[in-house]
Amino acid sequence: MPYALFSNDAKLSKAYPTAADVWKIAQKSGLVVDVVSEGDKEAPRPVLDHDYEIKPCQLEPHEDPARNKAEAEREAQTELLLAS
């Protein structure tokens, strides 16, 4: 089942094969923040900023989650090369 980033039930991202893929895109986009748990013993955990959610989604016509993931990975590699 594909996953995407949502805000108030509005789909904000392309569909990706897994929720973990969407987490990576959200992190790269600056939408993930570390929140300290209420107990001193637990380590900070990543959460989505501004009440964003990652959840299963319906595919748009002709949308391919695997292709979306490959494009995102290619763009990340290009950005790394340009930054060097």
C-alpha cells in the first residue's frame, strides 16, 4: 500500500512505496522535529511538524510510487554532487 504526507486530509506529497520513504522525504524537507519525551529516561523521538501525518493513500492516475522514490533518490544524489 502506498503512503503520502497529509495535512488535514489533504495529500501534500507524491505517493511512495512505504511510510519510511515518506519519513525520509519529510526529514529532507525540514518537516521532522525531535521532541523530548515527558520522562527524562526516554530519548528524543522524531515527529512531524505542524500536525502533518503520513498515512496510506490512493494513487493518482498513472502515479508510480517506485518511480517517485527513484526520482527522489536521484534528486538527493544530484544535490549532494552539487554541494561538493
